[in-house]
Amino acid sequence: MHTTMQDAPIGIPAVLRRAAALWSQRLIFDRTGDGLESSTIEQLLFDADALRQQLAAAGFREGDTATTLGWNSRDHLLSLLVVPAMGGVLHTANPRLPA
């Protein structure tokens, strides 16, 4: 469907490319059990690409489903970015929900 609003769909890869172009050295923070850790958006995107390569090497393909179980953390953010960008479906498991 062609519209006059934009020439390309906005998806996670496009958002990541824009973040890299505009704010690559901007700091992001993650609170861990050891305190506060920081990294740049550039480093986050580098790590996201490494995760993408690892998932692809393990056989993860478009249409596959992945589940995460973890705290809201930088590692969880990576999975939230990478899995949908690869065309996969990401489920976040919550063990506190009843069966």
C-alpha cells in the first residue's frame, strides 16, 4: 500500500539505523545487582548485531519464536530489538502468572 506519509515502512532496523546515525555516543544505563552500568548506543547496536549473528548461526529464522525469561536489563533489551528485527516472534515468559 502506497501512502504519501512516508516512502518506507518504519521498523526496528530503520529505528536502529537512525539511532546509530544521530546518537551513537549517547549513553544508556542499566541497573544491575552490582550497581549502575553504562554503555553507548553504538556499543548496544554492536552487541545487537553479535546476538543476531549468534541466533542466525543457531538456526533462528524468520517466523521462528523465541521466549525470554529475565529481568528488565540490557540483555533483555537486546532480545527485544533483535528477534523482531530478524522477523521472529518474541514472547516474554512470566512465571508469576497462573497456569
